Amino acid sequence: MCIEVSDDGKGLDRKKIEKKAVEKGLLSREEAGQKSNEDIFSLIFLPGFSTADKVTDISGRGVGLDVVKRTVDEMGGVVRIKSEVGKGTVTTISLPLTMAIIIAILVEACDALFAIPLSSVNEVIKVKSSEFYSVSQSDVIRLRDEVVAVADLKNVLDGTVGARYGEEGEERDIPIVIVSY
């Protein structure tokens, strides 16, 4: 999975990055001159590295890009930067495809399937339609001595109000997905 962010700004200034790297003792002048653009540009991901002339509340402290790089590394991904002076910068974050896969439970409503991430599902239960009641115009059930608000997904999707838990007098089991968010 790739995420690409680009701008049409002034691009990264290789000379300025080299100068800061030499000042900080990260490279000698000779080493800086021999490095590829990609190697020089990767220096901006080092903790505390900044080319800003002055420090403000939001920039110049060298905090931010190192966090991005570390997080992407921890996920098994790669960050690449391509930049051209006067044309802009393209940052590409490549993450393992497994990051795009989530385990989910599928539910159907309004003739459509919806995936609810399993990490958000506390439990799935069946409740008799007679066990639903209203409190302050909200549908609720009692679950292990707790009152739990419920919403019919169809009502949520089509904007209607009122329970659809079965016809009056009709007793049936209603599947409930208990989620947390």
C-alpha cells in the first residue's frame, strides 16, 4: 500500500541540508558532496534535524518528520522523498499490504453489506424483540444489569425513527452487535 503526498512548492534545498548536516557533524563536506539526493534528503528524518533559520511553535525544532519515519519503520514500511528545486517535493510512504487488511464482521442493512472492524466489536448477541424498550426516546436493552442503547442500522442509514424489531406481538430473535468507539 502506498501513500503519496506531493506539493508544488519550492522543493528541498540540498545545499541547505548539506550545510546543516556538516554544521552538526553528521557529514564532512567531502562526504556530503558524494551522497545522492535521496541520501541527503533522508537526513531531514533525523531527530532534531532542521534547516529552519528560526524556531517557532510549529516549526524549526526538528520534531515531526523523525516521528513519521520511526512510525513507518515500526510498521515495516519505507519513506522516500524526491524533490526538485522550484518544482516541489513528493513523499512516498510504502506500507506492507497487511496494513490495509482488517479483520471485520459483515452486517447487512438496506440491501448493502457493511464491515465493522472486529477490534471495535465487543460481542454479538441475540435479543428477543420483547426485550427492547424506550428510555428518553431511545431504544435500549438490558444487558447484564446494564442499560445499553441500541440503534437499528437501517434506521440510522435511512434516517427513520422507531424500532423495527418485529410486529406487535411477534416474538423473534434480533441480532445485536455491541461496539465500542
